[in-house]
Amino acid sequence: MTPLTEQEIRAAFVNCTKGETKRLYVPRDLAGRPWDDLDYLGWRDPQSPARAYLVTELAGRPAAVALRCPDPAARHLRRNMCSICLTAPQAGVSLMVAPKAGRAGQQGNSVGTYLCSDLACSLYVRGKKDPGPGARLQESLTLQEKAARTLAAVAAFVAKVTG
């Protein structure tokens, strides 16, 4: 993924108003993120853990979505499989829901997917973060094929938000 600035990230949100994008939390350590290992940048709001954000590149441009998710401190996370990276991390998997973009979102329509609660799918796929014992299935795919599958799953989810 190409490194992004805070301004680029704020401008990329597809399911927020301009006022919401100005107020949302963006990590301050963007320069220290492992951009080469990311299919998407994901983070939770430290002030409101029920809010999470995801930014990816679609057709060479950043696209970002705001997500609602359960508070990880609530401990109702289940050891399910993430729909994006096909991992069952010890940190858990949460149903994350995004309001649809535009008029559909204003009417309350949303789409959801099961995501790693820590939003570290890219790092799990590349072996940069340990998801715990038995969390990944044995596959014959190459790392590039796994990364492409992860990116395609993220793109499909963002397309559902925007479509």
C-alpha cells in the first residue's frame, strides 16, 4: 500500500460527512506504519473502541470506510474466522458494520463483514504477526496469492459500502 497522509485519509472516506471526517481519529504514527506489508490500513478509535476505520487503495486511489464494531473490552469476541484474511486469531473476530455511502446510508442501510478485531489481516497473511496456535489453515497458495485474495476481499467489502 502507498503511504498516506492524514489529509489524504480524511479525504478518502466514502460513508462519512465532511464534518464527521474532520472529527474522526486518525493515528499519529502514520510514518511508522509498515506500508509495504499492508493491503489496508485499519485502526480503532482509542476514545471510542466501538469505532474502527479501514483505508485501502481501489483503482490507484485511497478509499476509506468508517465501521461500527463491538468494544473489544466487552469480551464477547468469538474465535471465528475472519472473512478478509481467513484467520481465526486469538485476538478474536468481530462483526464490523459500515453504513452505506450516500442516500442509502442516510436511510440507515449498512453492510457488515467479519474482520480480525485488531484489523491486522495483512500482517497475519504475511506472517508478520502471530495470530496464535491453529489460527491459520495450511494452504498451498503463495504469499502473493494470499495477499491478492485479501486485497480482493477488502475491495469487495468496500464496493458493497459504496454500491
